[in-house]
Amino acid sequence: MKVNKSVSTVIPTFNRELFLKKAIESSLEQTINHEIIVCNHGGSDGTDEMVKQFHGKIKYIKKEVDNGPHYCWLDGVMEAKGEFINLLFDDDWIEPNYIEECMKHFDDPNVGFVFTQAKSYDDQYQKFKTTYNYEYLFKDGIYKVSKYELPLLTSLISPTAFIIRKKDMIDSIYNGKLPFAKYSYKGVGPDRFMYLLCMLRYSSFGFVNKPLVNYRNHINSITIDSHLDKNKSILLKKAYDEVNKYYYTIKYGKIFSFLNNYYIFGIRFILNNPIISFKKLIRKLSRNLTTTK
């Protein structure tokens, strides 16, 4: 097996003992040795006992109080030693070569994130139903963000299916809503902003044209839950739309940063205080005339 200590898989969990075991096992089966962290905030099922079978192979973090998914994600990421992070949700699992295939593209320092195709597994019928192909990408490789910005903004890419740098993941996780956000739905927002932030910071991204990630569809999953309720589905969409708006706010906000320019403030001061400005101008002209004599 190849050794790569720069990657950490962080698995946040909450009362999903049965699903979690599969996620841990898939991480241990990776072709690259890497750190595995399971972070359990407030769980009350049999997870504490179940993870004992992986003693010495994973790091287990347990907090008695659940402060929400974002804090659990961040707690696990902050404990990670790897430079790169895969945030694996506890009801999903990854194929053995997932991390190795993704990490190949990080040889290019301009790559901000790497993601793969994914398959959807129907837990009720015990079979795979859908493959997320991302048809705008045809082969493994490195692509320019500028060329594929719009498709990326309309795609749904779970953190389970991508790897990014630890520093970027930390900066993207908000313990609460994103700035200016009005809508929220079960943690939706920062999960999407993770790779959108990388689109702002790096010129390229990597793609692996193989389904190396498996999403589990079950009655308690966020996606299935929202599809069963029209109001929840609308709320989910609004939450994702707000993330895109925040992305554009940051991207184009730089264009208007000239408003903070000293000269712009000077003009505003003159317009708001014409008499004071005129007196200051007269005094300055008087001093100039005095010095030239």
C-alpha cells in the first residue's frame, strides 16, 4: 500500500450506528493509508460501543452535546492532521481507490478541489438506481473553473464526493447560516460553499470520471426527506440558491471595493458638507499662497 499522511477522512455522525460502520470500513479499505476521524456530537445510539472494534485504526471524538452539524464537521476537521480533507457523511461510503484517484490531480497547485462521479443506492430496495455522471465533463483531468463555472453552480456535489485542502474547508464552514442568508435546511449551505470557495481561490479543479462514491438514499436522508415534502423541497432549493448568491457577492464585490477608496470618501464628504469643504479649500489655498511668497 502507498503511504500518504497528508489526507484525512472526517466522518461526522449522529445516531446512525448501522450506516456508520459501512462508512468506516470503506475508509479503512482505501489503497492509500490515511487518517480516519469519526466525530459524534450528541449521539445516543450504540455508536460508542460499535466503534470499539476499530480501536487503533481510527480516532473517535465524542461530545455529549449536539450543537448542530456544522460544529460537528468543524470539530472533526480541526482535529485532522492531513493537509487535505474528505468529509465523508456517515450514511455514504467510498470505493477503495477513491482517495488515491483524487489525490493524483493535486500535483497541480492551481487545483482547488477534486471530485468524482457518484452512484445512488436505494436502501429500501437494496440496489443502485442512479449514477451522477456530470455530463459536461467527459474524462479524467484538470479543468478551468472559468470555463465550467455555470455547470458547477447548478450541480449538486456532496462533500463525500470531493477532496479539498483543510484550510479551505475550515474557512468555508460557518457555525450557523452563511452571511445574509434567510433560509436554512439541515445544514445545507456550508457543504456547498466548500467547493464554491475553492472556485474563488483557485483557477482549476480536478475530476475523476469514475463512480467512486456511493450515496445512500434512505427515509432519513436529507435529499429523500425533502423530496417527500413540497415545502421542505422549496426550502432546500432556496438554501442552495442563497449559497450561489453569496458566491457572486464575494466574486463581484471586489469590483466595487473602489468605493472604499480615499478619494471616493473625499467626494462624498464634499457633497454632504459643502460649506465646511469650501472653507477647508480656502484655508489650503491661503497657505499655498503664503509659502510661495
